[in-house]
Amino acid sequence: MTAGETVLDAAQLAAPLGERATLVQFSSAFCAPCRATRRVLADVAAMVPGVAHVEIDAEERLELVRTVGVHKTPTVLVLDAAGREVRRAAGQPRTADVIAALGAAVAP
């Protein structure tokens, strides 16, 4: 996972940010890896206090997709508590990788 310069807020996401971090998933309707990614991110968000998972339909939110620079689904952004992107990955992530990326978001 690599980082970008994106900063997103609750209004742009149409969902509240997590208290400690937010996992933002850009998905599309017929994407099988997106379904698996949804399960991984939801599981991690349930395991780690203060972490939210927000899924965004890329087809419905094309302006945000372009603004953020998403080129394929699934793409996952890891945001810190202030909404700053600290990690980014395209493709289906492994649970261990998501947990490791969260470490960068919640570090003091």
C-alpha cells in the first residue's frame, strides 16, 4: 500500500469518519474482488476500535473517483482520524496488510 495526498471529510464520503481511522473502499457492482474486499475491511473495522469502513460505489460517485484518482476497483484508501490518506492499494487486500496499513493511520 502506498500513500497519496488525498484528504477527505465526512461530507465527501457521505458517511462519518472513524474516530481513529477510516477504510474507504471504491467498488463497482459486478466486481467479485470488491465483495471479498468488503468482507475483509468490515472484519478489520469490527476488530479495531475507532475504525470505520465506508464503501463507495465508483459508478455512482464518478466525480469523487476522478478527484481521488481511482483507476480500478477495488481501491482502498486508509485515512487517518483527520481524513488524510496514509495508504492506498488497488486490488483485493489481505487482512494482515490492512491491519499493517492501519498502524500508519493510528500511530501517534
